[in-house]
Amino acid sequence: MRASVQNTQAIISHAPKNGTRNWVLEEVQVDGPAEYEAIVEMVASGAGYVRAVGSKITKVKPGDAVLLSFAFCTQCHNCKYGAPGYCHQFSALNFSGSKTAFQLPENAAQEVGGSFFGQSSFSKLTRVQETSLVNVNKLIRNEEDLKLLAPLGCGIQTGAGTVTELAAAKPDDKVAVIGLGGVGLAAIMGAKLKGCRTIIGIDRVPARIELAKMLGATHGIDTSSITSLADEICDITGGSGSTVTIDATGVMPLIQQGLDFTANQGKMILLGVAPMTAGLEISVVPYMVTGKQIMGSMEGGVYPEEVCSV
């Protein structure tokens, strides 16, 4: 057996069977950490305890409780100026993964890819890039607290950060959130945190709308029971439209409508992942004279250690 190798379990994605996903919980092996890596024992997806650290790791030590977020290079312009979600190497560091993250015990030559998002949260023991680590040792009392914080490193920081950081929402802003899954609900909470007096949750599932109201939405729109989303927004906002519109669906007709009902000088911020070939139709002169802005949000534009450890 290779030095520092540990046995663990991981969910491995195999080739689909009969058109369906083929995910299997299997025994795997993970090597010890490289210089800028740590080995983390997961207690929830995105949260765990450090079990070993590489020789150049300084911000965590074995036993520390950590949340896991995305990886970034630390050296490009955006990383240096507090926006690592827009790192020039973001795609390579987070979506390409590593072909040698794990091995199979019965065949060490059989590589199992992993380390996506600078980590692999579907493995009990996993190697994590230093930039993906957020030390929350001082924030928790026990493992249950740590599990509760697990969503902070991705979905919650993305939704809430979009409102608090990218939109820089103020109490007078009229915030409309399209899509009330985890990220959209986090945006609702972010708007509530900023004291926004008009917060509109938009979805086609009534239970989600009710939950959004519990979390801070002042209004809810059920798209399954209306004829015009723009008219509904117009009625709620007194005809002005929403000054901050957030799409958390990636559904192009909804994005297009959102852009249309955004107020003059308002911000339309895209969170949902649309098809790669999707495009928006924009009439240049009307767009110019209204002063509207379209923005993309990667991880809420936040620095994870600042958001997740406060």
C-alpha cells in the first residue's frame, strides 16, 4: 500500500444505465494531502473536520471544523481584489477536477476522478484545496451545528451574497426573486437582512412561496395561476418595476420577462444556469436609455471566508 493512503467510501458516478444516473457507494482509497491540501472527514455535504494537513497549510489544523467552498488561484486580479468567484482559472480549478483524486482498493491503477469544486463532498474522506477551506471552529458547539452550516459554502452565499454584495441592496430597493429553491430562498433572506421593504418571491410551487414569506418575502407570485408576470410586478411596485431582479431558474422565458420588468437603472442578476447556447434578445436603444444592468453572479461575488465565518 502507498504511503499515507487511507481507505474510505465515496459515491462514484458510473456511465448511465438505460438512460438513468448510475451512482454507486463504493470503497475507495485516498492519498495523503499535497502541500496545499487537507484531508477532511465529511459529516455533511460541504462540512467536516480536518484530519490531516499538507506541509504548507496554515489556516487549519487537524481537528478543526471546516466548511468547504470553491477553489480559486489567489493570484489573478479578481482574486487579489476580493472577488475570487470570478477567478480567471475558476472553470479549470472547479469543473475539471482531478483524474487521480481516488483509486479503487483492488486496483490502484484504476483512477477515480474527483476534486471538483476544489473538493469531493461525496466522499467520507476527501482531499480539499486550501482555498476551499473555511475554518468555522469558533462558530460551532458541536457536530449538529456544523451540519446546519453546511449550505453556507455554496447555495446560501450565492443567493444571499448576490443581494448583499453584487446588488448592494438598500431598504428602498424592490427585490424580485424568480425561482425559490435553496439559492432563491437565500436571496430572499439576503434581502430581508438588508432591510428591503419590498421583497417578491416568484415560483410555481405554492409551498415554496409560503416558505419564502416565512423567510422575509413581503409578496408572492404563483406563476401557474397568472397570465402576466410583468403585470403582477407592476401592480406590486406601483408601476416602476423591480430595482433588483434575480433569476435563480436559468429558464430563458423567465429571464427575458425579468429583464423586461426590471425598473429603469435596475439590476438584472443571473444565478440560474441556462443552456450553454441560450441568448437574450435586447433592443439596444431602449436598453441604453433605461440604464438597466445585466450582471452574472458567481458564488454571490463574495469571499467565502468573510461570509461563512462571521
